[in-house]
Amino acid sequence: MPKIENTNASQIMRSQANKARQAEQRKDTVGSQRGERSARSDQTALSPRARLLSTARKALESASDVRREKIEAIQQEILDGNYQVDVEELAKRLSSLLES
């Protein structure tokens, strides 16, 4: 009984793969010659999270410059060490969130 070596096995596998590819190409060629549309089509779909992130990004980009300027001013105050938090106001807002 002849021994099958790895090189022979890989050559056989490549040959079979090539035959399958050629058969598929012939099938596509025959279909296109007949004027048939290929059954294959590329599609993409966004996940719900990706759609949400896209919507959020658009909302941020369309936000007014006034809001952006306020955020930049607060960021600068934080960096300078001058930002003060109104502890009572923070507590009120947190408690109202917890009650909801």
C-alpha cells in the first residue's frame, strides 16, 4: 500500500480546492451569459448599539457652540484647580435621580 505523505495530501487538497473554484467560476459565467443575476450580494448591517452611537455622535456634532464653550471653560477650571462643586446642589440633584 503506498504511503501518503503530507506534501501529497496538501497537493491533493489544493487541487480539489482549485477544481471547486473553477466549477464555481464556470457556474457564475454561465449564469451571467444567460443574463441571470448572481445570487450573491454583499450586505452590511449596523447593530442597534452602533446605530445609537451614530445618533449620539450626530447630536453632539450638531450641539451649539455655546454649550461647547461652557464645557471647555469648565474643563479649564478643573485643570487649573479652580472648579468648585456646590455640594448642596449636587445632593439635591442626586436625590431627585434616586427618587425617580
